[in-house]
Amino acid sequence: MEKEYLKSQLDEAALQLSEIIDKLKNQQDYDYTEFQIDIQHVIVHINTAYNIGTWSKEKLDKDYNDKFDELIRIPDDKYLIDHS
């Protein structure tokens, strides 16, 4: 598990969540479309962190860019998400 990379992804998600909360509190013109874009950014970082949880530094260096589209997808573990 590459903890520094995981921390980086989760830090980015936390920062974006904090920004969303601030916008909800302080911006009356914050609309649903902007919220969707912002929350998708959070989801990408969380999914990436989860999906690379068992990756080594070597695998990250080798495969991260090529596998990016797969890494940002929602995990399909049945106990995490009900697909019904």
C-alpha cells in the first residue's frame, strides 16, 4: 500500500469537500450543475484511492496513466454499493 499517494488522493477529496461546503454556505448562486462537477471531482479522488489501495510504488509508476479511466470508476464490490 502506497500510503503517501493514498493520502494525497484523500487530501484532494477532503479539500474539494471543504470547498463544496463553503460554497453551499456562502454562495447563493452555487447551482446544481456546479455542484455535480465539484462532487464528481471528490468521487474521482476517493475511487482512485480505493482502487489503488493495494498497488505498489512500482505499479503506480508503471500503470497509473494507462489505467486512469479504470481507476476513477466506482468500485464494484457488492458490499460497498447496491447495484440493484
